[in-house]
Amino acid sequence: MFVSPMLLEYAADNKPFNDDKYITELKWDGIRLVPRNINRPRLYTRHENEITANFPELIESMPIPSGTILDSELVVPNAEGKADFAATMERFQSSKSKHKVTIVAFDIIKYKNRDMTYLPLTERKKYLEDSFVDNDYFVKSRYLTGKGIEYFNAVKQQGLEGIVLKRADSKYIIGKKSKYWQKVIAYEMGEFYLAGFRKDKFGWLLSDGNGIVGTMEYGPNSEERKAGYLMMKKYKTEETKDYVYTQPLMRCLVKHRGFTKNGMLRLPVFERFLI
């Protein structure tokens, strides 16, 4: 039976904090994965899609014992050891890709058929440490006690995705978001123009003044959405089956995770309008 992983909430105002009741670890920029060895080794995404056949090298090298389920992130480290999300997606979508993947395990859900979810996180970490020996494809995530602010500043300086702060005594809550696991993302900030919107569901097109650089799906409240739509409809230039395009006149501040290799914004989130 598939086990849906525990999910994260954003820390208040997306800001790190220092608290020795929490452990701090790196938020890896990859794809959430649930490796398991129940009857036979298998790999699942967080949405219950089995991808075992996509990664024969991981199945052949899986070091976890029978009756064990891990929680992890699938990443492709670059030459500096940083997770390369674009390369991870390329390998995820095609087994012909030559990128070498790594599974970074940060929690253990079951160990040798024993349920781990009722144990506090620090106890689960001990079982995780004992569950396998790191190899070329499977490694364990390292963590600190407290020091969230210092670690986040170091992570941001290195251009990494962010950190996760977890209550040291928290139990593993299957398939639900929990305030006990909080993420802090090292966003970049930029100014962009609204250049249109998607028809079927919420999504504002963003322009850098030269062309479309992404679709923003998160951030504005109901009043901000109303204001944005009113302005864009007023300056509509053309319309297709899926999109309405407008003159790029309204500026907004957007936080994002940099750009893809195709020059598109990664995870753009609305902050506020700029007058």
C-alpha cells in the first residue's frame, strides 16, 4: 500500500528562526520521492505515481532492507554539489538522459516492517542512520539543531533553494501539511509587467518588457486579483482560445526562484503592485 508523504507549510512570512526545539536541514531542489522495499524495491512520487522502471540504476543499488520505506528527494547534483532542478527534470522525463541522479533520504516511515510514524523525529533520524550505508546513489540528509537564521543565510548566499525547520519531537503525519515542518525559500525579487491572463484557471502572464517570461499562479488576494483583471481587460490587445493578452503597463513585484534554461521564471509569486 502506498504511503503519502508528510507535507510542508511555509514559515511565517517565509522567514527563518532560531529555536533549539527544531532541527534545520537543507531543502533540496528536486522531486519528492518515496523509496520502498516492501516485497521488492519500488519508487513512488508524492502523487502515487510508480516510477520504478524509470530508474533501474536506483533499484539495482537500493541499500534499504526489506520492510523499509523512506522519505526523500530525487536530485541531480551539479559539479559544485548543488541540486540542478532542470537536470533533475530532464532525467525524470527520459531514461536516455545521462544525468546521474541521487536520492537524498531525510526521514524513515517504516523500518524492517516496524511503523516509525509514531516516533519523534530525532528518534526516526537514528533509525534512518542505521537503515543503510550511503552509496553512489543513496545518501542521508544532514541536519543541525536550531541555527535556522544562520543556516538560511549561508544557504541563500550559495544560491540554494532554502531550508526546512522541523520540530525535533514531531511525529510523522501521513499525507498532510503540518506546522511542525516549515519551509523557508530563498526567493529572488524582481519587477515585471502583467501581460495577460489564462482563461481556464487563475494565472497571470508576466513580461520583462521584451516578452513573456512566465505564468504567475500564486500570491494575490481577492482584491488584488480584481484590480489586476480590471486593468488587463481595459488594455486587451488580443485573445486566443486559452489566453487574453494585454499591453504590459501594470508593474508588480514578484518573488521567484530564478530562471529556467529557457529563460522562464521558476515559481513566480505575486508580492504587490508597483505604482
